[in-house]
Amino acid sequence: MSFSSEVKNELTGVMPEARHCKIAEIAAVYAILGEHGNAEGLTIRTENERLARKFFTLLKKAFNIEKDLRISTVERSKRSTFRVELSDPGKADDIRKAASHPMLLSMECCRRSFLRGAFLAAGSISAPEKYYHLEIVCPDSHIAETIRSTMRNLGLLAKIAVRKGSSVVYLKEGEQIVQVLGEMGAGYALMNLENVRILRDMRGRINRQVNCETANLGKAVATGVRQTEDILYIRDHAGLGSLPKHLREMAEVRLAYPDVPLGDLGEYLEPKIGKSGVNHRLKKLSSIAADLRKQRAEDESQNT
């Protein structure tokens, strides 16, 4: 089962207590899945049986419907479609009026229920192990703007994109997706996502640290090789005996320990010196090697 299906299964089990919250969830589902050309009754179609049964229960409880409400199944070649139909025109009109009331989303609890209904109707969420992405595909720009506005009233920075003629409300940040799961009431899914986020962040920090240490090690090795080459050049073209005692000792230590970092090389000298002292002496040796190379190049040029 996909993570998106797990979230929806959890949300279909969340039943709002207050009537106004039930109406808010009904409004979102009907806005996205409703057959709005049916003026005599009220109908939605969905491939999610659990959502169909929840919508059926929400209608019964919020509007005290005892008859003229049914669920039917339309069998197709690959999957079934579930149809929730209310045939009572009067009740259907009452529901449409309540679902479009200007104060429908005035309370925070109703905003949460509305988002839950919208996600159940047309939402999806990526597996957090891969990347962070939550979206709700809307049939028109009006409902998309309503969903985005509802999210923003809850502090969620939702955006809208147009894809294949549909308006898509989406979130891409892990923290925002964690928050919206909490707002909708998907506590179990939220905990799973948080666990994945912690593991991903930990792996990211470890990888960054390893990459940094590897880069530093590479620089240290490259520096050691260059310094060793300079000292060998001095040895072969002038002799280490030509160096002052403190530079000769430094050269001998570097040749003996070519892979040791600068901060540790000073431990092999007598008396011991710090990293800055080691660095200063090695730079001086490199300067001497550069002068020898320059002098040799000039001599070869004159000889030719």
C-alpha cells in the first residue's frame, strides 16, 4: 500500500464531532467529486469505497437523513466506482446551501475538516523516503483558490500550478507537509513521516560531514605530496645539508611522514612546534625549491 493510501485510510476514520465541521468536509468532497448538473438531487462519484461510506455517514449525521440516500457500485473492467446519491431535492438543496455558506470556513476546526475532505477527494502525497510533495488536484481554479486560502489561513504556504487543464494545489516542504497532516488529523502518518525525516536529515548530515572530511583529507594529501616533491627537489639539486638546521629537520620529518597532517608534524620535531610553525617552515622549503627550479631553468636557457 502506498503512503498516500495509508494517509487516506487513516483520514476516512476521522469523523468530525461538530455539525459545522461535518458540513465543511461534505462541502470539500462535493465541490471536487460532485455531479453539479444534477439539480434534482445530490451525487458524488469516487473510486475510494471508504470515502464513499464516510460521505454517506457525514450526510446522514449532519442533515438527519433517514431515507432517499444510497450507495451504489458501478463495475468497470479494472476498478469499481462508488456512487453516493441523495434523491430528495429538498434535502439536496439544503446541503448545497450549507456547503456554500459564506461563514463555512470562518472557524479553524472547519478549515481542518475542509482540507481533510479535499485531500480525501483528490489528494496525493509522495512516499517521504523519496521526496516531499503533497498535492490536491482541483476541477477548477475557484476550488483551488479556496483550498490554498484555507491552507494559508492555517499558516501553510501552498501554491497553485496548472497541469493538463486542472488546478493543482501543492506543498513541497517537509515541515509544511508534517503540519498539514496534523491539521487534517492524520496523526499516525505524521509520526511515520517525521521518523523518515529524522533519518533523512541524519543521513544528510553524515554524508555532508563525510564529504567535508574526504575533501579535507584530499587537500591534506595533495599538500603533503607537493611539499615532499619540493623537499626531494632540494635534496637532489642542492642537498639537504645546504639548509639551515631548523629547515633541514623539518624536511627530514616531512619525508619520513608524508601523510601526516600539519598539526601533527610538529610533534616529531625537537623541540616540538605548533601547526603555524610547521606551515611557516614548509612554505620556506617550497620557496627554496621554487628558487632552485627557476635558477635551473635560467641555466638551461643560457646553455642552449
